[in-house]
Amino acid sequence: MLAATTMDFVGGSAALCDAVMALRGDELHAALGRIAGAVLASPHGAFIPAGAAPATTLEGALLQEVRADGQCFGRYEVAGRAYSLDDWRLLEGLAGLTGSLMQVHSLAQRTTHAYAQVEAQLAHQSQILDQIHESVLTLDRLGYITSWNKGAERLFGYTALEAIGRHILFLYADEEVDVQDAFAEQGGRMMEVRRRKKSGEVFWASLSLSPLCDLEDRPTGMIVYLTDITERKLAEERLHHLAYYHELTGLPNRTLFGRLVDQALMVAQRNDATACVLYVDLNRFKLINGTLGRKVGDDLLRQVAERLRNALRDEDVVAHLSGDEFAVGLFDIRQHFEATTVAQKLQGALEIPFLVQGHDLRVGASIGISVYPQDGPDAETLLRMADIAMERAKEHAENPDRSVAFYRLDMNEGMQQRMQIESGLRHALGNGELILHYQPKFEIGSSRLVGAEALVRWKHPVRGMIPPIEFIPLAESTGLIVQVGEWVLEQACAQAAIWQRAGLPPFRLAVNVSAREFTASLPGRVAETLRRYRLDAHWLELEITESTLMHDIEHVIAIMDRISALGVALSLDDFGTGYSSLSYLKRFPIDTLKIDRSFTTGIPQDPSDCAIASTIIGMGRKLGHRVIAEGVETLEQLEFLRQAGCDEVQGYLYGKPLPAYEFEKSLRENWMLMDTGEAEAAMRAMIWSLK
């Protein structure tokens, strides 16, 4: 009997599980009652849920509440026979199992409902995110995309499948890839950025970041919000251009010019530098505009603006103030008088006639110059002073198209002298006023003449001999040094050819080459000059200053190699005064290092000059170069250089620069016909006679 009952309980337990899982409400309650009656072999079995009205209890019935963890789900009631203690225990066990099952089922129902609510909420939020215009995406802490809404798809053109899992940097514009967002970790702030679409188009976006946290408020990533603001940015740029640029020419207007100049003046003040403002007023423009009409005048102004812009450096500022008035700001200048060179360059840019709508038009410009800080502390003051100077230039000039004036009269005097020298130098180049003098170079060991340096001199018809210090720097700053250098090379080769045909033993005739001349065309020009005069290349030596070598080293070396291939010697002039790198010095195909006179002057009294000279000599000899010292004027200097191992000397101790005929006379009478011993003895005798 007991075994049968146990089996009934096991079967009843299985039936209970099926009923609780499958049935609900009255059907469940009825099934539970039937199961209880079957397990206890009772004709009457019922399950009365909690809260239901109590039924009439049958006489002799067994009652048992169904509970779990203090919660009452109802009670069992069986009746119809006599019940023992074992029957009560069996019903108690059945009730306990039922309570546990109903508790688990209730929990499962609540969980399922909660998940359903969460899923519904997420779906609702996803729909909202997909419907809004703004792009929303989330990133993990490493910057990889973890979600991507429809707004992001519309904005960037990438689907969620294409974007999720990729690093956010793939959306950056190329120039921003290395830029770190300053607020990327904190979030919550906004910034304007440039981003790239799938099509390659770069656009402006407003971006804000917010932290993404887990349930315990720990940061897990970022929420990114982006909105396309390209149209707004373009509108802002248009407004900015209208506010700060002249509509006709596209140049900065007076407002922007003032801001740019004031910013540059702050830098000039910190660096204790000089700056200049040029006020440019066009001549004859009003006549052209009034006669031919505004359209012609506008086209003319546009062409004038283009020429002025092209005549200036990138760091210079040019502005269109109004009508026919322009302004220029110069900041990277060493001396105020350099502004006159720029002014003349601007006037020269306007000399070529303008072709406007079939009209051949000519305009010039009168230019006034003010200087910072002498004439004013700010842009507005400097511009006003330059305007006054421009009026002065226009009033007192014979040729208004070439009139330039400083605001301060003392500067005008210096400018006039400078312009007179420049104009005279241009005239001298074409009228035979330049001549060459030749200074001999001697070998210390033998006192033999081994070369000479060609030095340009200006024989002015009124002022007489003008020192090179007065016109060479001017020629450098104006670019005339190129024409002067070409003339010197031509004349030196012509003279060397005369000496070659006269049967004189060859010696190296050195010609100085400026940095402006040292271009890719130089080797070809040298070769052509040698060919034209049928001059052996061993007669020619080019002296190159150290500063020439400091720009585009590889290009310079290539030019030097081409010159060396001609058989022309190369000398590095003014060595020790520049900033040459020793790592490149060994690569230069030079024959001679020339010690600058600034180091020779202090020998042997100045220990520093002695140390520098000795170092240069030692370095040159180890590199296989001959070393020559210039500016040697005393026997003490000569003796020091002899003991230090210097190869050659040049200076007034041996000979001053001489015109060609005097140089040749001394060459024939004193330097050419003697052997080494005779030459040395004669030279020493001459030196002692000069003391």
C-alpha cells in the first residue's frame, strides 16, 4: 500500500509541474484539486486560491495551506474517507511542492514581463533615435563604435553594419587624424569639427560628447552627438569675408589690415624689430575711371591688386583701403630703408601697361612710408603717418610714379641718398664706370704669387672712387648684385685671357659669387664665358661665401660639382663667420678655405683669434684643402700664420688692390721672373722697406 501511494505522489508531482507550467486561473486550480484527490485516493479534492471565499468544509476533510517563503498561494482540501497521519504528511508534502512550483513560476512570469518591458522600451528608444535628425553613436573607452543610429547613416552614408566595430578615427578629415579632442574624456562640452563622409566629402559638424556609464555609474565609453553645420559655417565665412575683405579685389580691407598689423607689431615689439607701413596711392586712376567708366576702373583695380600681391613676399600684408588706395605692411626687415626697395618694386610692377577691355592703360603710384616704433605704436597711427608721407611724396616729386617719401624728414634724406646711389649704380653698369682692381695672393713658403682676387670698384664721374662698402650692400638688397657679378666675371675672364695670350704663367684669378648668383644656371654661364674668351679653366677661381651654402645643401653641392668638372677652382670665402655644418664641409668640392679678415686682425695679440685661425688651418689641412688668410698687414701676423701652417696670404703687407695695368707691371717686374729664393728675398726687402 505504501509503495503504491509513493508512486502516486511521484506521478502527482510530475502532474503538478505540468499543470503549473501549462495552466492558468480556474483551470489550474481545478487541476490541482484533482491531483490532490488522486494522490490521497480521495473522492473529493480541491484547491482554493488565496483570497477566494472559503468553501464549506466537509466533515473529516484534510486541509493544508500552500505556502512558500511566507507567501500563501491557497490551500488544499481533500475529503471522502478516513485519513491517517501519513495521509496528512503526504498532503503536506504535496502542498510544499505546489508552493515552490507556484513561487518559481510567479518569479519567472515577473522576469519575463520585465524583460518584455525592457525590450519594448529599447525598441521604443531605438525608434526615437532613428527618427531624430541628429546623428547619435556610442563608443567604447578605446574609441571603437558600438552603436550607430539612422541619423548617423544619413549623415555619413555608412550603414550600422559598416560602422559598428570600426575606430572613430576613420570618420576624421585627413588633417585632423592626429588631433586629440581636449574634452574627449570629460564629455559634456561642444566643439565644431570637420568630418569625412563615405563619399569623401568633408563637412563641418557640431559635436558634443557625454559619458556612457554602467549600472554602477562606472564610465564605459562615450555618447557622441553630431549635427551638420556646413551651411552655417559657409554663411559665417561669407559674412567674415564681407566684413574683412574688399569685395572688388579680395584683398584685406582697412579693418582687417589694422588687426593684422597690430598683431605683427606685438611680435616686433618682443623681438625689438623694425616694421613699416606703406601707403600706396594710384596716379591717374580717377581720370581713367571717370573717362572710361566704372567697369573698366574695377577691372583695372583687380589687375593692380594682383600685381601688388605678386610683387610681395608671403609674409607681407597688402590691403585695399578704398578706391585707388592700398596699404602694405612689412615686418621681417632689418633696416627701415629696405622699405624703399619694396616701394620701388611695387612701382616697377605697375610700369607695364594694363590691358583692360581693349584699352591700353598706364597707372603709377606715389608711396608714403611710416616706421615702427618711431612714427607710431599701432596700425592706425602708422597708416595715418604713411598717408601724410604719401601726400608729401606726391607734392614734391618730379615724377609722381616714382615718388617715395618717409614720414620723418631725416629718413627721407637717407632714402634720397640711397636712391641716388642705386640709380647711379644702374647707370654705372652701362656706362663704363665700374672697374676691376686685382689684389695678389702669395704662397707663404716661397713668397711666390699664386693668384689674385678681382675686386670691383666704382669710379663715379663726380664723387670719384666710391668705396665698395657703400654700394655692394645696396646691390645685394636690390638684386643689382646679379648684374654686377655677371659684369665682374665677364671682365675678369677677359683680362685673364689677355694675360694668357701674353704668355704669362697661369695663376688663379678669383671672382666673388654672391648667393643670388649661385643658381643652377651659374655653371653654364661660367662654361660659356670660358669658351668665348678661350680661357683655360685653371686661370679661374670662384669665391663663395659661407652663407651661400646654407640653403638646400644638396642643390648647392650639385652646382659646385658641375663647376669643379669644368676645371674651375672653388674657394670658401669668409670661413668661420657663417653657420656651415662640418658634416657638409667634407662633401663640398672646394680647393681653398679663406680665413676671414675679422680673425686675422687680432693675431697674434688676441688669443681667441689665434685659436680660431689655428683651428681653421688645422681643419683645412686635414680635409686636404689649402688655407689662405686675408687682411694680413703685419709681419707678426705673417709669422704666426707661417708657424700655424697656413698656405697662402693676401693683404696690404704684400700688396694692395691694383688696376690691371699696374698689377701686370708689378707682376712682370717683381713677381714673375725670380726663382723661389729670389722672390722670397725680394719680398722681404720690399716688406722691410714699407715698415
